[in-house]
Amino acid sequence: MTSAMKAQLADLTERAARRSMTITPDQEGWQLASPWRVVVLGDLDAIGAWLSAAETYARRPRRYFPAGCQADM
């Protein structure tokens, strides 16, 4: 494993830990897993893309509606 790959893995491992996930080697490359299921199988770029998408979704502002305002929709 090259030093660039080690640095990428360290960064991704830190980001995954914030979501209570782990990154481990697998037959197909790497796997990103939560305590309940495997989320991504593939290379480190695929894992980075999944984490980026999850972080982007988490930063979106939530829309809250008062109770009953969408009852007619």
C-alpha cells in the first residue's frame, strides 16, 4: 500500500468513524460497513464518494411543517 493510499484510508476511516462505520479490506477491495450491514463494496474512491454524498445530505436544512399544514396535499 502506497503512502498516498494510506493517507486516503486514514482520512476516510476518520470520516467513517463519525458515522459509527468501519472500513476494512475485502475480497473485492474495501468495504464500508455499519454495525448492521455492509454499505459499500469497492475501491476507496467509491467509499469516499458515498461518504461525501452522506455528508452533503446531512448538511441540508430540514423542512419542518406545523402539524396539519399538509393535510390537503
